[in-house]
Amino acid sequence: MIENDASGLNNDGRQSRRPLITISIRVLDEADNIDSLYQRLCRLGETMAERCDLEFVFSDNHSQDLTWAKLSQLASTDPRVRAIRFSKNVGFQRSILANFLHSRGDAVLQIDADLQDPPELLSEFFELWRSGYRVVYGIRKMRPEGPLLRWFRRFGYWFIDKVSEHPIPRDVGDFRLIDRTVVNALIKMNSPSPYLRGMIASLGFSQTGIPYNRDARVHGKSKFNVARITQLGVTAVVNHSVVPLRIDFRHRFTILSSGNYRRIFASYLSDPARRTVGYGRADPEFSSRGNPVMMGSYVEMTESRMRAKGENR
């Protein structure tokens, strides 16, 4: 992790040397995309050479294809490349967080290995970051997917934003550039089930977005289906909303209240005096005796009569 040197700061507080930008890429069975991704990252490095240096940090979520072999080869030949591999699939949110933990940059750009999010957009992200924004995210205008899945995603974004305790940008994924300050804050949060989009939004740093069109996946299959999206949405709601707590409280209160009412009613009927009046002898004034629908009013009237009798004695 890079430490700031006060002697190398400009008037705006940033380092006078070229900043280091970490490009974070989480991968799972993306062997067919690694070569194309690396070529575009190298071209991006040439484009940004006068403004910043780059490093590429990969986290392999226990791929079963040649992904790890290719990453190992790149890391052995290019000092900018570093890669880590999990012993099992830990989920893509934890993969991203692991990359943040291993990043050394002044800022971190998160992208996917399928190249649906263009890494070349770093040029625009970078300028906004240099102007003072701590978080710069991509807003998806168009994405190549079916209408049902598109509707499901938009509904999910809308619902999460509505129930969250803080605003979460809609139509925004993990494609974003975040400042080192934000990275350090995320690491300190130490969430066992991270939902990074919500965590970053909750930190409250200055944030802005850039609209872009998402490209189609060229190689491989998407790991995201309705079940995965639903699981991610549940994590978001549980982590960033008090609605589940309110529902749980009302549910428990209802169960507790109904149990108390049953005990009170059972105790009421177990009173020998009430049982004698209610069931032991005929009473022509109460023709609806034994009718469950009338039981409440019957018991109430019986109690009134017993009090009246007691006063006459």
C-alpha cells in the first residue's frame, strides 16, 4: 500500500509524481477472454502513460479452466500484473474486495474480465477523479440482454434504492474508479457479506457518474442469472435496510401477542365458577350456548351476571 509523502504534494494536495492506478479484475473461468483483455489493458497503459502508471490485479475465483495458468504466465513476464487465486469460489463481491486489499494504487478501477465494461473509459474517470471526486462510476444506458432480465434488473435497482437507508445509484454496477481513501474505508468496514455498491454509497464521499453503453460478451457465458441477481439483491436489502428488521419485529410481536391471548383465554375458561355457569346448568336466557361464534359475547355476559348475583348477596 502506497504511503503519501507530504514533501511531494502539489497545491491541491495530490502527489506531484504520476499517480498509480490499480485496475482490479475478478475472474471466473474466463480463459477465452484473458488475452483480449490483456491486450486492451496494455494499449490503455500506453494511452495513459503521460498521466499515470498502471498495475493490473487479478483475483481468480477458483476457475476450472486455463484462467489461472494464463494469469500465472502474465505475472511472470509483466511486473505490472499480480494475481491471487482462491481455494474455492468465495463469491464475486469478496473477490473484488480481495483485489482492493492487494491494490497499491492511489485509486482503483474495477472492471470485469468479459470486457462488457470498456477499460478505456478510465481516461474520463481519471479526469473527474483528479478534479476532486472520490468515486466515479459508470451508469449503464444500454446493455445487450433480454427484456425480461432487463426489467428484473431495473426493478431490483429501484427496490433496493427505495428500501435502503441511503441513496444507491440506479443502473450502476461495480464498474467504477474509487480513491485510496474510499478503499481504506471499505477495508475497515470488514463486512462478512459485502455489498460493495451499497457500502461505497453509504460512505458519503463525493461521487459522480458517467453514462455509457455496455458491450456484449464476446467469449464465454455470463455467470449471472436470475438466481444470482436475486441473491445479490437479498444481500443488498439485508445489509442496507432496516425493513427486514421491522418485518421480523412485527412477526415476532404478532406471535408473542397471540400466545399471550391464548393463555389469558385458556386461564379465563379454566375458572371453575365460569365453567359452571357456562356449561354446567341450563340457562334459558342464553339460547346460543355452545356456539363458537357467540362464545366471546356469551362469556362476557356470563361474567356480568355473576357480578350482579354477587352484589345481591
